Amino acid sequence: MVSEDTKEGAFTVLDDIKEYGTINMWESPKFLMEEMGLSKKDAKEVFLSWVKDRSSDDQKNTHG
């Protein structure tokens, strides 16, 4: 399980990766493992949580 602080930090990193297009988003769990020291399981969990969170934000922006 990842702490909320770690998750928030990872979300910021993922937002930056998406904004600047520095790497393919599907490679970002590996990046989180290398740069933040997350396990493979935690990196995937955080990434999937970020995708769900941002998907719901996108739906709110298109339908709201």
C-alpha cells in the first residue's frame, strides 16, 4: 500500500509526464519504480489510480 503523500507526489510526476510528453504514458510505471523507488506492484497501482482519477476529471470537463 502506498501512502497518500507518495501517491500525491506520483500523481504530480505523472501529470508532468503527460503535459510535457517526456515518455510514453504506458512506460510511466517503470519510471515511478526507478525515480520514486516504488515496487512494480505499487507503481502499477498508483498509475491505474491516476488513470481512473484523470478519466473522471476528463468526463466532468466534457459533460459538466
